[in-house]
Amino acid sequence: MITLEQLISAWKTTPTLHQFQPPATESEIEKVESALNARLPPVFRELYRFSNGLALSGGQLTVHPLFENNATGSVETGSLLSMSDQLRE
């Protein structure tokens, strides 16, 4: 079975196919976990510590960022946190 570490290494060898974001900080991960009232699985935490959102294979697979704050400080749509709110409704 391939590990996330091996996947990340493979993704890094083909940067023209993939778009990565800066990593999420531990405080950002904890903020989202607090808002969700749940701890993210370890593999998700590892993925977000690598890249807080990414697009693989030219955008064919997207991992949304934990959250995106707009100028007013509210959480924008398209993030993990906003999508979890939509699922609850």
C-alpha cells in the first residue's frame, strides 16, 4: 500500500501537473477542528500540513483548503469548513 509520503514525493516530481498551496499551520488545523467539533484523521492532518488545498492532474482532483477568509473575516465558500456547514443544512 502506498503511503501519503510516497504520493507527495511523486506529486513533487511532476509540478506542472499539480498546484500546491502553502501548508496549513497547526493552529489553522486546530481552528477548523474546533469549528467542526471533531478531530481530522491523521492522514488529513498530514496532507494539510503539506498543502492547505491542492489541485492534482491539472485540476481533475481538488482538495479544498481548510478555510479561506475574505476581507470581512468571514469564511468563504469552497473551503472544507464552509462545505461542512452546507452538509449540515
